[in-house]
Amino acid sequence: MAKFTKTSSTIALCAVANFINAADRVIMPIAILQMSTQFKWDLHSQGWVLSAFAIGYMSSMLIGGGAAKRYSGKNTLTLAVFMWSLSTFITPFFGHTLNMLIFLRVILGVGEGLGLPTIFHIFAHTVPLEERSRAFGYLVAMGSVGQTVAALVCPHLPWQWMFYIFGSFGFVWVLFWAVFYHEVRGPFEEEEFIQPPKVPNSSARWIEFIGHWPLWSIYIAHFSMNWSNYIIMQWLPTYMARNLSAETHDIMFTALPYMLNSIVGVVAGHFADALITHKWTILSVRRLMTFVGLLGPGIFLLFFSSVSNLPLAVLFVSLSMGLSACNSSGHLSNHADVAPNHAGITFAISNTLATIPGIMCGPLTAELVTQSHGRWFPVFIIAAGINFVGAVIYQSQSAASQVL
């Protein structure tokens, strides 16, 4: 059997890992509807359960970027998937204890925080420039497919089985990854580089990772994108149930935003690569896709918050999440352009900063809604405003030439 070292095989395996990664994140926002009723949690308790994941996620992002370079992408990704799958699988055993549940959510975040920086490191070393938009498009799209599948399946299950089923998927993936992915190490490592970095700058001081405006434009765009995405991911089922009178079976409509996100992610990736092939500059493509990926979601999030009709609300939030997928061919692909030798680390820094919204959105949303006497409009106004600011900064400060 041929080794899985070709570009397409690497993308496929990493995309499936991201499928599991994203699916495991979606379980709790759906399960919490049953769990909060069973265990009598108030909105603030739910907020901390939902945000605990982001605390662990943020704490391991920088570790993930460095670990992939030092201990190999294969070993780091194996550890990451096993860790988050184990914490998912055993969650039902500790669901009745709020503190232990929060701890397991933190562990889930730690495992998933190791994952994406490692995948970015692998892509930067195995995927050629003209295929990167497509690769990141498939990566993000498979994450959306994972969220879609979880959103469709979980509302029909007892909450315990949500965790058992999706936790098991990770164990199966680890076996396939260990057997079929072969990474070249040591003095032969350069053979796995499809396209060598433009400048052989293999070492950089940490201050350089925060000392360039092109990098900060990526970090800020990522932060802005994640602010609205975390609100939708964490609170959409609760918002639909409490404010749009959605029944239990209606919660499966939370899959629609992820489905559209998946489709747009793939289409946007091919479209971005086609523009580059037709002599658009890489910078103009990155800026266009990021502009659409931030401005569009902000506008539709405002529309979403202003309607009380369930089908119309689902349409608007789906369009918001769908257009957000354009970012995969925008600022998310920009890491490999500006820091080809350090894409895993720059993404780790970016995702660390972009995880702050995940920590804040739980308790902050609960507080805003409580203080507003059940009104959610302030939550969405803030999210849209942050998207608009991020779009403006990226347009003015981004670059596509190597800075690290």
C-alpha cells in the first residue's frame, strides 16, 4: 500500500481530523438544553460550561505550534485527537458534577488547541502555494460538515450518547492516522517540502511574531471572525429555543449554517485559486475573501437579530455563517504567505488571540441578556461591530510577501 505522503492524502486525513474536531465542539451547545433542565443550571452556569472549552483551547495553542516543529506533526496530531476524543467520551460519567464537567471541557479545549496549529504546520510543509486556498477550503469545509452532522444527529439522541458516539470517532481516526500517515523526519525532511520557503529563515525571535502589521492584520481579522462564530456556535440552540420558540426537533436546523459554511468554503477556495491563476495578486485575493468573509456575516447577523420568524432567522444566520467561510481563502490562508517557515506558530498565536471571544462569549452573553431582561440585540450589535472593524484593519494593513 502506498504511503499517505502525497498532498491529497495529507489534506484528506487532516480534513477528517477537523471534521471530528468541529463535531465535538457542537455537542455541548445542543446537549446543554437537556442537561440544564436535568441539573437545574441557570444561564450563568451554562455560560461557564460553554466557555470552559475556550480556556483550554487558548492555553494550548502556542504549545501546538512549537510542538509540531519539535516532535513532528504526526505525533502531535495523534496526541491531540486522542486527548479531545477521550475527554468527549467520558463526559457523561461526570455530567452531574459541574466543576468536573468544566474541567473536562478545558481538557477538550487543550486537545483541540493542539490540533489546528499542527495541521497548519503540516500544510505549510506539504501543500504547494497554488493549492493552499483549496486545501484550507477543504479543511474548513470538513469542519463545517462535522458541525452539520453533529447538529443533525444530536437533537435526536439522549445527551449521554452524543458524547459516546462522537468520542468514538476520534479513537478510530487515531488508528488510521498511525497506520497510514508516514512522515519523513531528520535529514530527509526536505523531501516532504513540495515548495521550499521563499527565504530560508528557519529561526525567528518571539518578538518578531508580534512586531509586524501584516501579522497583526491577520490576528485581528481572525479575532473578529471568531467573535461572531463563537456566539453562534455556543448560543444558537439556546437562542432558538428561548427566543424563537423552537421545539426540540427544530434544533436540527442549527445544521443549516454549518452546511452552507461547508459549501461556501469549498467554492471560495476554488474561486480564490482561479483568481490567482488568472493573474490576480495573492494580496488582492486574500483581501477580497476576507472583506466578504467579515462584512457579509456582520450584516446578516444584524438581520438575524431583528426577526422573530424561525425560518427567516435560520436563513439569515445561515447566510452569516456561509459567508464567514470565505475567510478560509483570505486571512486564514495568509499565514503560509507571510510566514512559510512558521505558519504553525503564527496560526497558534492568531488562534490564541481569537479564542478570547470564546472565553468571553459565555459569561458575557449571559450577563448582557440577563441585564437586558432577556434581550439579545446588544450581543449581536457588538459582534457585527467587531466584524466591521476587523475588515477595515485587514484591508489596510495586510500583505502577501514574506515577513518571517
